[in-house]
Amino acid sequence: MTETQPSVPIVPASDPPPALGFPDLVDLSLKLNGRIDTLWQRVIYAHGVMVGVLVFFASAEFPFAIPRMLVVFFYTMNSIVTYVAFRDAYGGLRAVVQDLAQVADPKSHVYVWARAQNYDMHAMRRAAILIVAWAIISYLILAPLVSYWRIF
């Protein structure tokens, strides 16, 4: 047996990565903001699909119990994955803004702006919006099952 060599040279873990400069940090912050915008569009489109599902279920004669539960399950998983992606993107954005504040000239307007930015609550706000939307949509999908089966 022959051993294959990796195509990428192995860098020892003791070498610190090179520090990002001001242009690289600005570029990274723009990319992270683009990622957050893309995730938000995903949330909007997912809720548009959920409205279509609600219209379908509302016009159906039968309760479609299993499909309703599967829709809520997949919607729940999608919401969790989206929130985790939001949290990670905002964590990266917080780190970039902190690094920007250190790299920038203290007299520049960008420095003043970077020091004023705080993305600590942004992920929590998005989580609150997702939780409220999830609760409303899940209720609208599952409530007819409760009344159909007269569970309570």
C-alpha cells in the first residue's frame, strides 16, 4: 500500500494565523451581513410556503393528521437550523466589529462607529421572531386536529 501525501501543506498548530487587516475585516463584515440577509430571506420564503400549506390544509376535507405533524416537525427543524446559523453569523460579526475597532485609527469615523456597534441582542431578536412565528403557525396547523379528535 502506498501512502498518499496531502495536497495542502500541513501548518503546525503553534503558528498563529496572520492578523486580518482593515480591508479584510471590512470585507468579512460585508460577507457576514450578506449571510444574515440570505438567512432572513430564507425565513421569509419558508413562511410563505407555510402560508400555502395552511391554505391547502384549510381547504381539505380530511384532517391529514400525519402530514400536519410532519410539516410542523420539518418546520421546527428548519427554524432551529436557521436560528443556529443566525447565532453563528452574529457571533462572527461581533468578533469582526471588535477587531475593526482595534485596527482602525482612533480618530476615524469608522472607529467611532465600530466602537458603538453591539450585536449581542440581534440573534436573540431573530430568535424571538422565529419563536412567535413558529407558535402561530404550529397552532394554526395543529389546532384543527385537536378539535377534530376532541382531545381536550
